[in-house]
Amino acid sequence: MSLAACDRNDYVTWHCKVDPSNVEEKPLRMILKGSIMTVGEQIYNYCGSLGPQSYFDINCSGKADQSAITFTSKTGAWKKGDETLSCVSL
């Protein structure tokens, strides 16, 4: 018996908001596809993880914790600079 499968790209779409309870707030769409995070038109590369936090940046410096974006998929916490969003996967 042999098995065959089609190659597919796995990705997860997240909607992120400052206040998840605010139905008027338009969510920011973030897509995680493999080691790439796409936010709007901007693409960020996976730079590494420390504990539950994953780090993304346009160009990884070698020091993951100094990356532009910190994301914790378990809680949906997304942080870029002073901006903190709460994300839910779709």
C-alpha cells in the first residue's frame, strides 16, 4: 500500500485588536505561514523563540529578543514597540 499527498502550505490567519470587546474597532489581519508573519503588506521573518514568545523582524539581528515583534500564540498577545494587541485565530 502506498500513500500520496498533495503539498500544501499551512497558515493561520489572526485578527488583532487593541480592545477585543470593541465591535467598532477594525481588526488588524496577521497571517502566520511557516516562518513568515505578514501584517498588511509588510513581511516579517521568524527570528527565534524564548520560552512561549516568538520573535519576528524584517531583518533578524541574531538577538531574537530585540526583534520588532513579539508574539505569544498561546495567549494571542502581539507586541510591536509600544503597541500591544490581542489576537484571535480564525
